[in-house]
Amino acid sequence: MTEVLLISRWIYFASVFALFGASFFWLSMGLWPGGALPCSFRATVVELRIAAAAAAISGLAWLAGILANMTGGFENVIDPATLQVFFLETQFGPVAMLRLVLFAAILVIASLPLQNRAWFLAMLGGAALLLVSQAWFGHAAEGGASLYGALLICVYAVHMFAGAAWAGGLVPLLLALSELRRPEMPQARERALALLLRYSLLGMFAVTLVLLSGAANVTFHAVSPVKLLRSAYGEVLLLKLLLLTGMLVLAYFNRFVAVPRLRARSGVAEIEKLGASVSFELGLAALVIGAAAVLGITPPPQ
């Protein structure tokens, strides 16, 4: 059951990050395509539809894993009495029902034959609600209905939104890089370069927010650094921080070295180097999401 929970959490977080980040990417860059970046835009729409389906499927698998863990086996997951108790008599029930509604909503939205701002806003809103609702399934819910609990939720929301905006935007960024290889469309090349410059600044800011909100979240547990690092929770947290530090270094490198170099030369070699750097960032992001999935099912030290 632990393996099911871990894998489903990992896929779920990656999918919802993709939903939030890819939607936020096009809405925030101020470069809405009117024929300017057609290939990367259409590919992002496909990515969002795949991510919506993956989020719903992995979310259901995660919920089944939670039920199996609570009841001692997957054979109880479809038992009507078990479902009634879980949804109506536990603190997780209302949030679980909300997420089922959200899964259905994003699937319906994803199936609509639309590719406009309203469609992207709806996808962004659904992903944001899915990210925030996760707080009531994890350690952020420990504060309860209090000012301390509200502060935990706010810090968690900042952590998730910043991480999703950065990591989830890496795939559409790679897609936009492909526009630089199209010499027959100089307007697309210029807009893609402007987009890279804007996104490199966003990524640097977002990863910094992730680190700061993550540090704030650790202080809320109020345990000594030695005790924290000697725990399983602390070991995974340290790995996550190291990976995030690597991402922050890459964000600074792309912002102040790779992108200016590309703007100055705009050659194939510079495009390939930046593409490799962004791909490496994407790989680190996948590992960070995996570490976050492990942290969510690892009790912090008391």
C-alpha cells in the first residue's frame, strides 16, 4: 500500500503541477499567440489535456490507497459502508468529495474544444484548488481551525503555487524553445526570446519563494536541527533542499548567462545548450516532486 500511495502521489503532484504551471505560463507571459507561437501553444494544449487525465486517474488511485491503508486492504475500498464512513464521518471526507468534483470538472474543461484565455483560466483555477485542497491531507492540516492553522495553510499555498508555476512551466518553455529553430518565422523567434527572458526571471523568483516558504514550514515543527536531520523526514527534506538549490543555481545561470548569450548570438549551439539546461531543470523538478511525495507520507519528528 505504501508503494501505491507513493507512486500515485508522485504522478498526481507532477500532473497538477503541469496543469497549474502550463496554464500560468501562457497567462503570465503576456505573449498570447495570435499566430506568433502556434506550435508550442498547440502542444501545451495537448499537454494540459493529458495532465488533466493523469491527475484524475492518479488522484483516484491515491484516494484508494488512503482508504486501503485506513481499512487494511484494497478489498474494502469499494465497500459501501466503508465509503460512507470515510466521506461522511471523517475530517478528510469533505475534502475528498471536493477533489472528486474537481477531477470531474477539469476533465470536462479539458475536453472542451477551446483554446482561449477563459479555458486556460479555468484550468489554472481547477489546478489551484487541487493544490490547496492537498493541505488538508498533509502535515499542513495539523494546526486545525486556528490562526496557527491558517498560517500553515497560507505558507503551504505559497510553497505549492510557486513550485507549480516554476516546475510546471518548464515543459511549455522547452516547447517555446523549438520556435527558435524556425528561421522562416522571425516574429516567432523574437517573441520566443522575449518569453525566455521573462520566464527566467519568474523561475528565479519562484524557486526563491519555494526555498523561503519551505524553510518557514520547517520552523513550524519547532524541533532541533540535530533531531530533524537524524530522522527519516529530515533526510528526505535535506535531499529536497539540495535538489532545490541546484534548481536555483540553474535558474540564475539561465537568467544571467544562457539567455543573454542566446539573445546576443542566437545560434544553434546556444539554443541546444539552453535546451539542455532547461531539460536538466525539468529532471531535477521531477526528483523534487518525488521527494515531496515521500515527505507527505513520512511523519515529521516530534
